[in-house]
Amino acid sequence: MKVCMMTDKTHQGCDEKVPALKAGLQRMKKAAIAFSGGVDSAFLLAVAAASGLDRLVAMTVDSAFVTREEILRAGQVAQDLGVEHQVLTADILKDAKVIENPPERCYHCKAAVFSLIKDAARRAKIAHVLHGVNTDDLKDFRPGMKAAGELGFEAPLLDAGFSKQEIRICSKQMGLATWDLPSQSCLATRIPFGTVITEQALHRIGQAEIFIKSLGFAHVRVRCHGRLARIETDDRSMVSMMQLRQQISAGLKKFGFTFVSLDMDGYRTGKMNPAKK
């Protein structure tokens, strides 16, 4: 992963923004955070945990769109930070608006998932529900942000002006193990819009990515085009992946793919979004 160099300006950003973020969180008294265990939500949870709230709960939603690895990591991060962790279950494949996979799929998915979190927070008498979006998210196609806004979710990192770069570097300063974690996205993003999402396809994608990561590749996306697997990875991993092409091809074919390809353009965030076409 390309890591941004620490600069005096970045130090200043952390020194100014983190205390302001902490002060805003302290005023909430109680908060529930939509928690994936990724870079952004882990940073938000860590700052909130250091803010002395009366109650803080990390809420993770387990669904067919999330890997077991992510659920376990979220639990471990919350435990390391000493924060109460709740895992909620969403049967997302029963939502017709989601599995039809329209360009607004993320809106319908977030509406369902964040409703679970809001309901759990209400039962716990927690008024403030938060999520970890940052200023970089405004540059991409993110229909899920609309659903979060409609449900009353607050975005402290966005309000404080945190970029992804600043979150990573401030996380490193704070000693968070998640500071250099590759960007996450749900498994549904591997399937082109308009293609119906099935449990079989999600399982196949998950197995394929676990297998490739087991070979030493940290940043991997396996895009599923029917029986064709299109692998995206960072530029630095291209050569190594080509050297293992026969092993990777054989492995993915065992999971049900007929054809296996490597995307020569490499990984780019939101490549399958409409705005990127």
C-alpha cells in the first residue's frame, strides 16, 4: 500500500482536528457507531473511546455482504479499545431492492442495515448514531450516504474535515493497527450493477479473495462477471501476481469460475460505479 509521508502540516492537522473531534464527541454523552472495523470507523471509535463518554457501543452488522474475517477483526478492534461491541444480523438477501442490484443498491442496503443499528441504539436509549465517512467519500458515488442522512446518522469525521490520508496518519500517531489496512467494501461491489446478487456468487467471490490473500496479496478485489473472475490488485503486486497466474487460475476455477483474468488497469476505488464509466 502507498503510505503518505508524515509532514509538519499533517502533524498540525492531527494536533488540531483530533482534540476538536474529541470535544464534539464528549458533548454527545452516549453514542453508537456503525462499526466495520476498517480504517475510518476504527479511528472514530478510538477517538470516541478516549473521549470519556458515558456509554459507547460499536455496532457491527453481519450479513452475506460481509466476510467472516471482517466480523472477527471488528470484534478484535473493539476489544482492544475496550469498547462494548454488538453484532446485529441482517438477512440482506431477502431484500428484493438490494439483490436486484440497481445503481442505488447501496442506498437500499444502507437503509436496511442502518435501520437495524438505529433501532438497537434506541433500545439502549442512545440518541446519537454515528458513521465514519470522510471528505474523500464525497468525491465518489455513495448513495448509501443519503440513507444514513435520512436515518439521522451523524458524520463527525466529515464534519471535522478529515480526509482518508489524515485518518490514516492520525491513526498511526495513535498507534492503531488499522492505520494501513487496505480499503474495504462489501462483497456486493464485486458484482456489476444490473446483475442479480446471489448467495452462490458472494460465496465464490469470498473464497476467491481469501485464497489470493493467502498467497501474500493484501489488496485484492475479485470482480464477478458470471463465470469470469476479473482480479484487481495494486500496481506493485501486478508482477508477483502474474508469476503466480497458473496457481491463482487453478485455485479460482476450483471455486466455480471458468475464466480468470487480471485487470491490467489495476485496482481503483469505485471502478464499477456509474460515475467511473
